[in-house]
Amino acid sequence: MLADDVTDIKLGDGRLVAGFDVCRTRDRSELALFEDRDGRMLCRLLRRYDQVPFSEQEADLRRLLEHLPVARLSIDKSGIGMNLAENLARDYPQVVPQAFTNDSKERWATDLKILFQRKDIALPRERELVGQIHSIKRRVLASGKVSFDAERTTRGGHADRFWAIALACQKERGPAPKTGTEIGVRVLG
């Protein structure tokens, strides 16, 4: 059951994780809040910000972080999201600014696909949400790299809610290994 407001969320046994895709004019900002119960992701809140000023978006996210014990809020720091991500990360250690790159989008989309395949994610049955999930297309670029994206719809947006959900549900990893990692080999005999 989705809550209408952060004050309506009943705390369960799991830890809360959230994702926020920042947009403003052409697209909509989207917030997704999940309860992680031993790897099973239960959707608790989905909120859309359509033409909402950044100051109001930031105030709403601050209210979320003050009211609930959110363990991680992954927020888009690309482009127009940079200022919002910097402001929140400065004041809240659980805020993790994330850059939208082909590599990171591939990782998030793959993590989310695995959750769907394992049936370890509970989402509301909404036609628009299902459409956004199915709108994500994997393309191989001329460079050989993989790209995940969606066509922009006439109603605005290009799978913004999908990306907020993917940010929230991503598998948490440690820091990336340093380039040039050495591997020691011992020859016996």
C-alpha cells in the first residue's frame, strides 16, 4: 500500500531506501521510496513533481530525511540535479549523489531487472508505470558501449519514474577497484 505523504508511512522491519530523478521543465522529478526487507523491495511511496520549483523539491526531500530513518537516498547529480544533490549531501550523510552515465544506467537497469526476475519487488499496478518500465530500451552504440534509455513521450518525461525506482533499488556496492589492480601469483613446484 502506497502512502500519500511521508507522515503516513508505517515503519516496518526493513530499512528505507529512496531514489530521486531530478527534472523540472521538460520532464518531471520523481521520488521512489522502498522498504528493503532482506532483499525484497516493497514500494512505500511514489511522488511526482511536475513543474515544481527546486526549492520546494529540496524542502520536501529534507522533510522526508528528517521524518523517516532513510538509510540511503540516491539522487541524480547530473545536469540540473547537481545543486540539489550537493545541498542535500552536505547536510545528510545518507544522501548519495549519482551521475547518470551509460555505465551507471546499465548497472541500475540490470539490478532492477534481476529484482523483477526474482519477483523480489512489489510495485503498484499502474498502467503508466508499466509503460515506463517497458519503454526502457537497450541499444548498442557505434562505440560498442551499451545505452539504456526511453523515447520522450507526448505527456512529458522519458521514464523518469523508472529511473527513480532503479536508483532506489540498486544493489549497494563498495567503492570501485582502482585501475591497474595487481594480482599476485605463486608458482608451486
